[in-house]
Amino acid sequence: MSTEKLPEGWVKTNLENIASWGSGGTPSRSHDEFYNGNIPWIKTGDLGPKLITKTSEYITDDGVKNSSAKYFPKGSIAIAMYGATIGKTSILGIEATTNQACAVGIPLEGLTSSFFLYYFLLNEKNAFIKKGKGGAQPNISQGVIKEHSICLPPLAEQKVITDKLDTLLAQVDSTKARLEQIPQILKRFRQAVLTAAISGKLTEDYRENQVITSWENTTLGTLIIDSCNGLAKRSGTDGEDITILRLADFKNAQRIRGNERKITLDSKEINKYSLKKSDILVIRVNGSADLAGRFIEYKQNDDIEGFCDHFIRLRLNSEKISSRFLTFIANEGEGRFYLRNSLSTSAGQNTINQTSIKGLALSLPTLPEQQEIVRRVEQLFAYADTIEKQVNNALARVNNLTQSILAKAFRGELTSQWRAENPDLISGENSAAALLEKIKAERAASSSKKVSRKKK
């Protein structure tokens, strides 16, 4: 913002002129007696909350005396100067010490306030990040912070700006919190849909018009035509290059393309390990007990593809069971409970075998009802996906809204009407320029007195 475009009563200055700045230090880690005391000691990792009332670490009086850690009063503003945390800022809600990675500003009384300075630094975070210098861990200095420009409103207007930001940003945070709850609600909705699907509740109305309405109790083994553990070898010399699917080729049971691995296989190996549409891939081994035993429906690719030994392939009797319907049973509810309890664990790896998989008990509707269940589930899931996409878009807009509101505040746009209604509070001795000159004179006089006392 150029000087010519400043709102009435505002003045352009820098942060050195509106606050006293300092930083702290770290007591030697080789001295245990410097730590676990009762003096709050703030590090950059503590920054982020609007108001800090407790810290992750405390030091002792000896820790303060034997380091450059120093006390800063309640109401001071701390800002991170190093690494990925550059620009993070908080108000000290307690008297505290800091380490050297935090710059601390004490607002000058009669010129600015803690909350106004906090909001200003919050608005300038990206500007400070851009000023960072260095390699993997860029940093800014106190000098950079002191030289940073600020367009300062009159004190009365600062209070109005702060009050408006308190209200508006609280509304933004509340909206964001509500939006962030929706994905969990949708997750529970999807789980409820699957529970209804495999229990028969989802298609109660469908069965009213069917001749066969009962479900058959059976085990998965009776529905499998063929099962096979995946390919163990990692390279070959003779034959044809074939894509061998790994767990890395799937995310949330959906295929990810672009990083496939090919292995040369002979015709016998291709015949044994090639996949067909509607085959099921079961995660045979994984470090995560939540992933091991999960069922993935294979959707045929144009090229021949195989699968590695982290999977078991199931080829189903398609006249009796839908592979998609089977994934509902195996990945949720009692089916998932059975499979997870069938895992064996060794050396941090969770493993399931074909015998356990074939023992999975299930209640099986007719194939037409299975297909109707799949149709209804996918329809409801598509509805949930649409809502989730809308929520994510709304969250992105809300996240941008905070910065937009801050920017408007420090351009004077939130208080333009207030200025028009209160000209006496922004002009003359109440203008920011007049207040700044008054404070400068007081600081100069105070400094002069200190020099005179030293000469005596």
C-alpha cells in the first residue's frame, strides 16, 4: 500500500517503531538442572494458537541465568524465525521465556495493542516466508522483522479492526469446524449403507416382489473356482514383459496408474498369474493389520497383468456371487472381523492364508438381488462422494477466506464506514502519525535520561 493510498489517519512505518523486539536462548542440554523447572520456555513448535497459556517445556531459574533465555511479559507477540515454522505467531498469555528461534515484540503502550500486532503478523506470514534466506532451513532475522513495513491506523481504529477480526475469524473457524466434521459423518453413512447391504435391510422392498427371498448360508470356499498366491520372483529372463501388480498400485481399493513394475514371464507363468475381470485380490501380507486380509475387486485392464506374492487371487463362480458384493461382505462388519482375527503375526508382518479365507461364512442372496444391492450401494456412495467433493471445495474457500479478511482489514476496507462516522478519532492528535511522533519523542527522552545517568 503506497503512502498516497493510505486511509485517512494512517501512517506507514515499520515494526521497529511500534514494538520493542528481542529473542531468547537455549540453556545447555548437558545440564539437567536447567530443565523441568516452573518457568515457561517457548519454542517455535509451541506457536500457532492465538493465545499461549502453557508450553511444552519448562526451565529453571539457573537455566535462565546461564543462557540468553529471557523473560517477556504477558501480551508480548512471538514469531518464528527459523525453518518451516517461519511466520508462525502467537500472543503470550503468560509471562514466559523463549528460545533463540522466536523473535518477541512488546507492543508500545499508547501506539498499538497485542491483538492488533498479532493479527498484522498473521496477515504477513507469507511475506516473511518469502524473506527467508538459507538452504534447507531458511530463516529471517530480527533485523528483517524490524524493517518490515506496516501501515498503522490510529489507536481507536486498531481497536475496531481487532474487534471485527475477532468476530469474523471466529465465524470462519466455526464454519470450518462444522465442515471438517462432515467427512466423518459421510464415513459413518457409508458404513451404515454397507451394513444395511450385507444384512438385507437395504433391499427389503426388492424382495417383496421376488419368488426366492431367503438368503443361503454358506462359506466362501464353496464359491471359489480357483485360488492362487502371487508371483514370488522379482525378475525374469525369458518370455514376455508383464505388469505385476503390487499394493502400491492401489489406494483405497482403487487402481493407481503410472508406476507399474514389469517382470519377464514365460507362457506357463503368464497362464498361472494373469488376472481376469472380476477376480478378487486379497492382501495376503502387510505390516498394517487394517490392510492385511482386505479384498480388492480387479477391473480388467487392456493389457495382461499379473500379481505379486503380497496378494492371493480368488476366481469366483460368477453364476452364484458378484465380486463387488463379496467385497462388501469381506471388508465390513462380521466378515472383516473374521478375517482380521484370522491374521497371523510374525516379525511385524500380518499374514492371512487361503484356508482362512475360504472359511469366511456369509449369507448369500440370489445373484439378481446381489446386483440390485451393488446398484443401490454405488448410487448412495456416488451421492456421498458428491457431497464430500462439495465440502472439500467449500473448505478450500473457507481456508482462503481467513487471508482475504485479514488483507481487507489491513487495507482499511473493514473500517471505511467507521472512519467516515468518527473523523475526530482519526485526525489531529489521534492520527497514527501524531501518536507515532509522540512515542518517538518519549523514547528519545527516555534514552537521553539513561545516557545522562551513565555519565554521572
